Amino acid sequence: MDSPLETFPLFMVGPESFAVPIMASVVVTWAIMAVLVLGAALLTRRLTMVPSRAQATAELLVGTVDQQIRDVTGAAPAPYRAFVGTLFLFILIANWSSLIPGVTPPTATMETPAALAAIVFLSIIFFGIRGGGVGGFLRGFALPNPVMIPLNMLESITRSISMFVRLFGNVMSGVFVIAIVGSLAALLVPIPLMVLDLLTGAVQAYIFAVLSMVFITSAVEKGKPQTAPETKES
């Protein structure tokens, strides 16, 4: 059995001397992105006041994402809905792609979780600057006092790394265990493990999206101007 840490090119693109290797995880990622874009286009093409089942399902999903953003962070969901919702759906579908025979979830390879963690890291900077400006975002590293600047900067990096390790480790281990059991036991024996893997995939997608939302809103709140407390007039 191949190591889960190894990736092999599915095919090569370009001239032989300058060929670019295309990994299977990249192809699966492209397929998932195509499904999400096509699905969103079809669902929003003909919106009606009396929704169809598909539109009602989409509205329920959007409402659930909005409610989770409010419950977890207390922030208005509109500025973050598209990013957090897309992040959750992509990771969920990527994790569940293990149900397709012969497909290894892209989140079970190191490249995809690392890319997702990098996107979250950049989104924290983007939303932080948009919410409080460059100065406000940078001032957030000096809270509660300037002595914490190095630690706060290090924390912003290490928490993205921890998100990468958590997602990759959980998904990869689930796929690897099912592959081992499937190679040693009968066809139907790994089914309970597959069901557990689906649950784990959904939980990991939820945790990744929630942590992203928490880190983003934290950066936004720290970057906002601090208002002095009002004093009561005697």
C-alpha cells in the first residue's frame, strides 16, 4: 500500500522537457469546484417567491450558515457568508468524495489542506484590513500590550498550521484505515467505518469553517477603533 504522504502525477501537461505534473487531487479539486459553480448557477438561475425543493434546500443551507455565523461570532453574516459557506461546502464534498470508488479525497493529501489553511490566513488579513484599515489591523497585534506583538504574530501563523494539520490528519487517517481494513477483510466489513468517516468528514468541515470564522471576526474586532467608556455626569 502506498504511503498516504506520497502523491503521484496522474498525467503530464506541456512539452516533455517542461512538462507539469498534474496530481489526482488537483483533478478531483477541479471537479468539485466545477460541481459547486454549476450547482450554484443552476440553483440561482430562476428564483421564485414559491420555492422549489432545490431552492428551498439552498435557502435552508444559506439560512443555516447565517445562523451559525451569528451564534458563533455574533457578527452580521452578510460580509462572510459567501466565503465561509463556500469553504464549508468544498471541504464537505471533498471529504465525502471518498465514497466514489478509486477516488482519494483531496483533503487527504497534504497540498489541499495546506492551500485551504493559506487561504484562511490570507482571508484573515483581508477582512481585518477591510474592517479596520491597515493601521487598525496592525494595532490588533499590540493587544493587550505591545509586548505581545511577537507572540500575536506567531499565533496568527501557528493557528493556520494547526488547522492544516487537523484537517489533513483526520481525513487521511480515516481513508488509510478504511483502505487497510478493506484490503484485509471482506467487502462489507469496512462499511461501518465508511459511515463513521462520513460523519468525521462533516464534523471536520464544520470545525474548519467555524474556526475560520472565529479567527476572521477576531481580527476584525481587534482592528476596530477602541472607544473610551462613557462617564456618567453627576
